[in-house]
Amino acid sequence: MTSPLPGREVVVQEAPEFYDRFPELAELLAGEIPRQEGALLPKGWFILGKVIIVKIDPRIESLKTIIGEALLEIYPRCSSVLMDRGIEGKFREPDREVIAGSEKTGTETVHRENGVAFKLDPMKVMFSAGNLKERMRMGRLGTGEVVVDMFAGIGYFTLPMAVHSRPKRIIAIEINPVAFGYLVENVRLNGVEKIVEPVLGDCAVAAPKGVADRVVMGYVGSTDQYLDAGIAALRPGGVLHYHQTVPEKLYPQKLEEDLAEAAKRAGRSIKIERCARVKKYSPGMLHAVLDARIE
């Protein structure tokens, strides 16, 4: 065959092999489970390092082992599958069960995302895949600043900022001892020891006062109870990132009201710069974030 490009050789494969996509979960299990149960199979899941995390309809929990083994067949590089039942308690601890894979090797893994390494055990600490866009945004903010991360966890927002934005200093506060242990390890793993100062404790008490150019409040559910401490940590003109769950019907006014009331208590003024939806939290509820400059 004559090449359409001068000086380039055209090679024709006599017996070409075409990519054949791997079957969906429902297709893979079609011959093993009844059709009505197949309709309840999970349509999505997420992967952290070598661990697959999946929610399963309670009506088909009896099929959890079959589902787990099928997912490992789809993703042979993964080592285990965890069934997720949600998050519980003040420490935001996951309620999960190993449904496939070897428990002997454990479920600790390293999840790499946007140039950042997060070491964690998904059986013990949470990691929200749905917050990826917000983690990436934090990686573009804070250059040269003093930042206080009030709910640091394993470094969800602290690490992207430290790795990419290079703040002057990040005071990363975490109350959960298990998450704090991973935070300390992740700071070393990403080589940002000179930037991040991990602090074990309750941010309502441990947060410094009047030193921060930026405060990150990346917690939801009861974040409004910590607004006084968040505002107090900011120097005049600093920026607050207030995360909270809010009914869709009350977005964004409820977040704005929360912050306005807290600022009034502190005798300070606010200028709202941005309000955005982070993700759908539950039916009728949003996880949202409000950015405001506090004078």
C-alpha cells in the first residue's frame, strides 16, 4: 500500500485484533443470579489504590461475595473489595466489610491522585472520591500563605495545597488518632514536612487565633458549630472555606446565613466570593462550600 505521508511506511495487519470491552457487572453475573436481583446490582463503585469500595442494596446483600469476586475479576490489579454501609460518629468512621480478596494482606493501600499520595486503610478512615474537584481546587490556592486546616483527616485538602501551592505553613488539625497517624505519615510520604505542622486535637480548642490567611473547614454535618473558631483563626482580610450539608431548597442562603451570624458574633464583616456545590450528599441534600473574605 502506498503511504499517504511521504517518508512514512504503512503496515497492514493481516489478522487484526480489536479491543473487546470487559462485560458490565450485570452481564458478568447474568447466568449466576435471577434477573430481578440483577436489576439491583450496583452500577458504580470507586477504587482507592488497590481497594474497591462498593455500596450494595440491602435486598441483595446475600450476593455480596459473588459481587466482590466479580469486581476483582474486572479489576485484577486490585487486592480486595469492601462493602460500604456509610459513615458513623464524630470521627467519621466508615462502616465497611471485606467481601472479597485476602484479609491476610490487609486493606491498607496508597491512593495516588493529581500528583499526591494518600496512604490509608479504607476500613478505618474515610476518603470521599466525590470531593476530587474540590481537592484539585485547593491545590491551586494558598501560595505563600499561612493556612489552618481545621478538619485535616489524612490530609485531604492539606496535601494538595502543600504539594502544588506551597503555602508558607499549614497547621493541619485532626481529632481522630487513626486519621492523624496517617496524616503524619502522608506528610512524610509527600515530602512536605517543612510546610505542614500536624496537630492532634479538637480544632475548636487547638486552632490558633488571628494568624491565618486562609482557613479550610472541610467537614460537614455540624461545621457551623466551629465557625467561631474558624473566624477567630483568620487575620483581617483572610479567606474562609466553609463546607456544610444543606437542603437543596435552602442553597445557598442557609450557608450565607450561618456565616453572617457567626461574623456578627465576632464583630467582623464578610464578603462572599463564591458558593459551589461539591456533590450530592443524599436525597434532597447537598454538600456545598462557601468561600468568604473576613475583615
